[in-house]
Amino acid sequence: MFWSYVQLDDGTQFAYSETGEYGTVRVAVERPVDFGFDHAECFLPAVTCFNVEGFTADYLNFLTEFVRSNAPFIFELAERQKAGSAVSVLAL
């Protein structure tokens, strides 16, 4: 499951997963275009992009730096989601 992080002025949206088994967080990036979406994904802390479609190399560099500079906050939010999920499961 992904949670919305931020949307840029050009419509590019960032979403993140909860913290995974090995301390990683998956970040998905989408930007609407005429007939679909440009798309990229990466894992934190490595910030190595994969499944890239439609983004130019320069824009992908921008996205990578954006994710890298926001990584501490994304990690914090991902940990909160993980803790919130555990609390929800226990409350059942």
C-alpha cells in the first residue's frame, strides 16, 4: 500500500510505502501525460530508480535529488504508517 507524500506544480506525485522488512521504503513517482502517466520507482535509502518510463534523464536526476533530500521525512512517515498498521491489527 502507498500513501501520498506530495504533488508538484506540474502534477508529478510522490507516494511512499511503509518501512519494509529490511528497513527500505519504496517510493513511486507519477506524472500525468496525454494518454497515461510517466512513472518511476525507487527504494530508500539507495535512491536507485527502476521501472522508469517517460521521464527525461534531467528530470529523473531532479526526482532522484528530490527524493534523496526528502528521505529523512519520508522514512519518518513510513515508520508511522508501519506503527499505525500494527496498532490497527492489534485493535481487531
